[in-house]
Amino acid sequence: MRAISQDTHGAPEVLNEVRIPTPVPGPSQILVAVRAAGVNPTDWKHRAHGLFLDRLPLVLGWDVSGVVEAVGYGVTLFKPGDEVFGMLPYPYGVGSHAEYVTGPARAFTHKPSGIDHIQAGALPLAALTAYQAIVDTAEVRPGQRVLIHAAAGGVGHLAVQIAKSRGAYVIGTASAPKHDFVRSLGADEVIDYRTVDFAEVVKDIDMVLDPLSGETRARSLDVLRPGGILVSLLSGGSPEEAARAAESGVRVETLLVEADHAGMNAIAALVEAGSLRAHIEATFPLAEAAKAHALGETGRTTGKIVLVVEEHGTI
């Protein structure tokens, strides 16, 4: 089968299309013919630096939308021919930037019939991240005030929609040209982070979602009410920050997304209810993965980038 692989870490040019054996599903696994697979910041960070994955050669990709080709022993949820989407176990279950991929059956759920594979392939990792932060970790309730940084980004634009589905009052940060887009997602307020210090205009926040870390993370503590929570998607923080959080009576958590059958079911339900939709910045054929990475690394994209597998070779 065709796959996008790298033999070394580095710039997008280290990605090459190669031929490798098609995997065979083991017990409790399914083999999926990939139709579309999202590209996320963690993909280009792993490509460049390894992060959690130092083994080479490496096939990246955690997002999957496709068709079940075969099932392993003990699988009861799916049959060959079922359309599914999900996130491979992060970080070690990587490998969806290929024609076929195997993964635990319970990392997937049935693809909603109202969206295509490109939409479905854009959702899993980013939507699960947002869902696990807003619902599982912060337990956001109706009427609570939620601040979402980078609200036009891959995780951010889905987080706005998920928070609104919970009945929250949502404030997002984004550059001025993206304000209309963020408002279209349901945000109640949008702040231009380039010209306004959010810490001076926002207060009494129940939950902050921070995919940026650094100074943004530190200043976000100042806008939380006592009992509020900051959920960071990047490691960081200092003993001084922890002490300040404790003194202010706020909670700080760092989230690493997990494969989650129940979470994928909840995401599918939001999609089917019309409450959640991915914005697609661009699509690329599988062979042009390097171009997808280069675009993502500009930091100027809105929503998601997706690789599309239009033709499949013989298993």
C-alpha cells in the first residue's frame, strides 16, 4: 500500500510516498481503507522533532475516516463495508497517512451519514481534544463563561461549537480578519489578540482553553474566577505559576488527548444534531502531504487541513 513516511526528522521535504505492507488487524482491531485523514500541529511537530515518537521510519497521522475493510477476532461493533471515523490511540497508535490503517475497534464510531469523509477526517483529534477539555475535564455547564484562545484554529473552532452546545457564554481570541468566522461559530464575543490584552478586558471566567501556553497561559490565570479552571494543551508552567493558581483558588490542568469511543459517539451526535462542523482550510492528495505540512506550519490557517486518499491499491 501507499503511505507517507519519513526516514529522518526535519522539514516537510523529509516526507515521501513509499510502498509498505498493508497491516493485518489483530484481536479487537479493524482494518480501515482510509478515505481522508486530518493533518494536525502534532503531525508536523513529530515530523520535525520526534516528540513522543523517536522510531524511524515513521508514518504519521492519527485522524481517520474511511471504510472497514476487515475486522479482527472479537470485534462486534463493525462489519466490512461500514463507514467509520475516529482517532488512533495517541501518541503511539500513529499511522493514518496511508491507504490502510489498523486500530482498536473502540477508537472508532460510525461516520454520520450527513457528512462526507473529508469532514469526518478533519474532526477526531481536534474535536476529541476540545470535548475532553470542555466536557470531561472542565464539566462546563449552561451559563458559564468560557474563554477559548486561538478560536479560529483547528481545536479552537471546534471548541467554540462544543462550548456553545453546552450552553456556555463563549469568548474567543483571534486576529481581526477571523472575527466574523469565529462569530459564525456561535462565539458571543471575539477579542483581537494583536491589539487588545485579553487580561484587561475579560474577567470572571469559569474555564480557559489554552492551546498556546507561554505568556498566554500565565496571563489566563488572571481572568479566572475562584473555582475556575485553565486547561492547557501544551506542557509548561512553573512553580511560581502553580503557587499563584493555588493562591487564587483556580485549577490548572494539562490535557493530552486520548482515543475514546464514548467521546467519538458524542462528537458524532453533535454532528448529527447540526451543532458541530469542521471548517476545511484546504485538502491535499495523500502524495502531497509535504505541502499540507508546509501550509499548516505557516500558523495562518483557519480550521483544518485534510489529506484525501482517492484511489486504493490492491491489499
